Amino acid sequence: MVRLVSALLASAGLACGFQQTGLQKDTYDIYSLLFTNTQTSHGADNNPVYLIADTTVPGTPAEPCVAPPADWKEKFAEVMADFARRKDERTRLVRQFNIAKPYRLVDSAEARRALSLSLSAHEETYWFSVGNVYFDRGRTIALTYLSSVCGGLCGTFRWRVFVRDPAGRWSDRSSWVNCVTMASK
């Protein structure tokens, strides 16, 4: 019985999309970077707590608008191949974000309630969503998506790219992204 449960748990981990050693750590390192100096449609984020959708979402626009420099195009093609394979997958997030501010993973109904309450109180509360993280084979380039919505016509939607240096640190390559979708009330 114990072996059966262990086998089921192991296969469940594979179904979540984290087949390779370190892939989940790299994924949550990227997610954590998204919540460092976060910008919303109204500038710097002032939320006391991040409300983050508990399941990944597709990006807007549906195809990433990224133009890497010529010397990165071949590696970025691997990222786009990963995107093509997995863009329709939705992954349930777990509490592995390493961010300074408190956060809650919430379902869409809870987020709608929080946004409704903040709108009626004339407060600015954002609900954040992230996309899956797509990598090249060596996991040196990462592509993901972040949106922040505060209700009605208020939100920012953007693709994000990160590159890992030889020391293992990820850095933002926002200059590679050539579009941002924004709505403002």
C-alpha cells in the first residue's frame, strides 16, 4: 500500500510539469522575481498583501511579443518550442514564492470578491496572475507572463524574459519585450 501511495505521489509530481530536478526551484525563482519592484497600471505596487491567482493563466497577447538580440535567437527558439508544447497547460501554484511582501494564493471567485470590495471602498487592490515559465533546454533563458488587475478597465498585462548568468543569478531582459497591454480607469 505504501509503495502504491508513493508511486501515485511521484506520478502526481510529474503531472504538475516538474519532471526535471531543479525545474520547480527555477520556476519559483522566476515567479519570485516578478514580485520584486512590481509595477501596476498606476505605478509602484502599494498592496499590503499580494493576491495571486492559484493557477497559471495564458498570456496577453496570446503569442509572446519578444525580440531577443541576434546572439540569443537560437536559444530563445528553444524557449518558444517549450512554449508551443505547453502553452495550453494550466498549473496549480504552491506556496514557494520567495518574496518580501505577504501573499495569498486565491481562486478566481475569491479574487473577484476582493476586487469588488476594494472598488466599493475606493481602495486600490490588485489581483496578480502568472503564466507558466518556459525555458530553453539548459534553463538559461526563461519566459513567463504577469498580469495585475484592479477591476473594470484597470490592469497591466506583460510578457517577461529573464537570463541566467554563469553565477546562476537571473536578470530581467525587459528590453527584449516589445509590447505591454494596459488598461486604466
